[in-house]
Amino acid sequence: MRAFAATFRAGFLYLWRQPVSVLVMTLFPILLIFVLGNALGALMANDYDIEPIPVAYLSGEAGTPLYTFLTDEEGASRFIALRRVPAEEADALLRAGEVDAVISEGEETRILYGGSARNAALVRGIVEGYRQTGAAAAKAFERQPQTAARLLLAEVSVRTDAVGSHIPAAIDYYAVTMMVMISLFSGLSGVDLFHKNLMSELSIRVHAAPVPRRTVILGTMAASLTVSFTQLLITFAVSAGVYGVYWGGRVPLILLTFLLMVVFSQMLCLTLFLAVGSHEAVTGITQGLFWLLTFFSKGYVQMDFGAAEKVFQYIPNALAQTVIFGAAYGGDEGKMMFALGFLLALSTALCGLSFVLGRRRLA
Amino acid sequence: MVASMTDVVKRYKNTVALDHFSMSVKKGEVLGLLGPNGAGKSTAIRVLCRLTDADAGQISLFGAPAKGQALAQKRRIGLVPQDLALYESLSARENLHYFGRLYDVPPPRRRERAEELLELLGLADVAKKACKKFSGGMKRRLNIGCALMHAPELLILDEPTVGVDPQSRNHILEFVERSARDGMTVLYTSHYMEEVERIATRVVIMDAGRVIAGGTSEELTRQMLFEDTLTVELKAPAPALTDSLKAVQGVRQITPEGRNLTVTSDANAFNLSRILELCMPFGVTGVYSHKPTLEDVFLSLTGKKLRDGEER
């Protein structure tokens, strides 16, 4: 335990005292939230193929803006089983699962929804469109699919006030992708730490010490993960404080899951390595797991790589794109599975790489 | 026996780094492992420290076979790797404490030992400074200090003075000598024969992964010396002298070089007075002779110089 703590402390201080590391740790999440949120949000085409959902609405008369909005060509393509029902019947419909949402129109618009948060988000998109008038309404409606997609991914904007009214572009959407970025950084910083240690022959001396190799490796990993966790906290604070992203509900849990998954995958890799003692075997098993997860998540994820490439044609990060769109197009389970599968594959690959480097250096 | 390697073979793909290599380190001695770059010194150390497995052969540490990671045996060894092995962003004191923790040195002893080493290594004044700001010599000293935090029974130094200024080199050698005087067993590898001659009580010379000679410096030079070399400096070049010197008993070779005449004779030919007698008429301004060194031994055994592996 003492050796683990010592390695962890030394590794953490190493990262913490590197100016580049600190810069990346603090500035990286802030910049990426802003850049991705604004610039990439603007690049996104509204060509999502969102599944039409059943909705019902209360009160409101034919000819009102809400009615018109829900029944026009655009609305009809996205919503089915549009019905005007009394309040008591609406509850029954929701419970029976016949409709996914109920919109109430009065002096103050209220939304009563059931089903998934994804559908709730879509309904909120409707309300956003409904609230606008004239050209503004049309513009808002254009944004609706994007808004819905980012909401269903993040599940962060299910709140009582208007959707994203004071959030620039798609920052709330991309704040979530920050988790992916941080996870990537975690792997990279871990590898960097290993690499630096190996290059400086520190590992030779450390492995000459009476400490099991796994203790040293785990300590080093823990140090890089702590740095990543700091980034995570910064992301939370900045996105909420500066951009007004709402990180309530289950999101912290989801984000924590991401982080734990990275830890888990690194440990899995380590265990495999220690068990089989061969980086080739680890790579093979990792690939197998990745493909298994991909296959398993196919039932949930409706991927459209063509659209993904179109939107992200200027971004040389095909991996991040896969995660983002896998999550955006899939259901809750699909996005989680895909993202976790991706992270598992990536972090284990990075981990495997570090072992390869380590083995070569030590051999 | 503190450590021994018997018939150890280590291959890297097509390269044989250790070729039936055998060596032993006795308690309390300073064993110098001498060899040119690429001779296999570092590989021998890595195998001995259980950093890598040997393909064949037996390794024993502190009287017991070294198997697996040999954690208990590692606890009794201090390794100073060839290159700097320090956390650059940590201070000298933090580095010492880090390695103290790795070796499970109890906190009070760790603090005491760290301060003691900082003082001994001349780093007490810069103990709080990040070691990336240190000079090369200071880093080298700290590099050694980290290996001594747990007061090992066997200290292994893998070319610890490479790239170090003469002052720091002297400091390091003095420090090793002091450790040896305190009863520590030392395995010191180098391709600087002067260092090994200075500190080693016994020397093992290796080349191409094999041991080619072993013994004390004196034994090695005595056993393997086949010739004496004498250089006579004359007032002016004297070509005529060459023939008369060749006739002297035991003389094997005359090498004129300007005013200098280098005479190579069989060992123990006892012909110095006769050579000088013949030279005197030509005006002798100086006579130089040098004792055989390990460099000469290595040269005569392998036909290569210790440094850079130059061919004779």
C-alpha cells in the first residue's frame, strides 16, 4: 500500500507540476466546451432521422399556434397519433403507453410527459417551436431536431424553463462529449506518464525495487486518473457556471460511470496482461471485447456514418465522431453501450501500448 | 556469496547479449565489471536484478536462487541505473523519500536517512529544489543517493559516471569508496578502467557477453603482460640507433617517432641498462616507462580498446 501511495503521489505530482499538463487539464475542457459547443454545433446539419413519436395534447383549439404547429407538414412527419383529449384521458393514455407525451396549452404552457427522457426532450423542442412566432418560430423549429438530439444524448436539459434559451448553440450537448475527451486524455496522459518513466529509466529502478509490477502500474494509472477526475470537475463547474448547462438528474452518475469504466478497462487490461504475460494476447482479447460490444450495441444504435462524416468532415477525430453519433442516434442503452465499448477498446489499447513500450524497454 | 551468475545466456532476437556468462560477488568486496560498450554489462545487471529473465543459467542472490520477481531479495539490493532515474519534477528530498517508500523504509528512518544522504551527497542546500534544475553532476549524485535510501547490502552501479565532470566523478567515486569501507558490497560496471582500477578489489573483464578474464588488477596485469614498453627521448632523431637496439636481448620492436624512440621488449627482459647505455651517446633528454594497465590487458586479450571498441 505504501508503494502504491508513493507511486501515485509521485505520478500525480509529476503531472501536476508539468506546465503543459496543468494547462491542458484546465484550459482543455473549457476551450473544448466552447469550441465544440459553438463552432461544431453550427456545423451540424439538421438531417437527423428522428423516429416519430406519439403525442396527445390537452385543451387548445383548432387553429391555435400549437395545433397548427403539430399538424403541419413538419410536425406531422415527426409526431403520430396526434389527439386532443381531456385531462383524465391523457393520464390513461400515458399509463397505457399509447402516447409518449401530453402537451397542455393554457395561459402558461405545461408539459406532461411520460416515456423516455428522449421523448420528453422532443416535446420540449415542440414547445420551443411553439413559443416562437413568425420567422422566429420557423427558425426555432429548424433547430428542434438538433436540440432534441443533444438533449437526448445529454439528458441535461430536462428542466422547467425553456429549452436552452440561454445556452449558446449546442454547448450542453458537447459538454457531455467532454467526458469522452477527458477519458481520452486520461488514457493519453497515462501513456505519457509511462512513456516518460520508461524513457528516463525510472521504470528500471522502480521495477528493481521490491514492489510488484502491478502496484507500480496501478499507482501510475491512478495518478493519471486523478488528473482526469480533476478535469471532470472543472468541466462540471465551467459548463454549469459559465454556460448554464444543467448537470442534474442522472448525468453525474452517467459521467461517473464513464470514468469508472476507464478505470475498469485499464484494470482489466492490466489483469489480462499479468495473467497471460503477453501484450499480443491482451490486444487480441481487447479487440474481441470491442467487437462483441459493437455487435451487442447494434440493436440499439442506428448509425449513419455518412451523415457523421458529412458533419465532422473537418474533424480528424473519427473515434470521437463514432461515439458522439453512436450516442446521438441510439437509445439510452445503445449510447451507453457504444460509448463504453469505445472507451473500453481505446483505453485498453492505450494501456496495451504502454505495456508494449514497457516490455520493450525492460526486455 | 552475495550474488552469482552461472552460465547465464540472454538473447535478444539474433543477438546474444550474455553468452554463458558467469560471475560472482563476494560479501564486502567491490567488484568491477569492465567491458566496452555493448559488452553486455547492463544486461548482466538487469538479469541479476530480475528485471529480465535469462534464457538459461542460474542466478543466485544472497545464497538463494533468484526466481520470479524475487521481491525479498530485491529489498537487499540498491540499483543505480546507467541513465538518470529520477522524477524530474520532484525535489531531491522528495525523490529520496519516494524511493524510501518503495523500499518500505519506516518514516522516521526515512527522514533521517534522506537528510543524511543529502548531506553526504552535497545536496542539502538544494534539497527542496526540483531536480530538473540540477546540474548533470548533482543529478548523478542524487541518482546514487536514491539507491542508498534503504541501506542495501549490495549496491549495483551501472556506469554511474558517464557524462559527468571530473569533480563530480571524483565525488561519486569517493562516495562509493566510503560505502565500501562501511561494509557495503559493490558491483561497479564501467568502461573507464581508471575508475575500476581505483575502487575495485576484484575485476571481471567481459566482452561480447563473455567473461574473458578475472582477478585483482595486479593479478590481471601480471598474468597477461607479455611486454614492457620504454620510450627514450633523444636530442635529435637517430636512425642509426635502431639497428644496435634491435640486437639487444629481449627487444622485440623499435618504433622511431621524431626524437622519440619507443622500445618494446619481452616482459622481465631486464635490458633497461643496456638500452640506455646505447642511447646515451645520442643525447638522452628523457626516459618514460608506463606500468601495464587494465586497458593494456583488454587490448591484448581482445585486440580492441575498452572505449569505443576500436580495433588495434
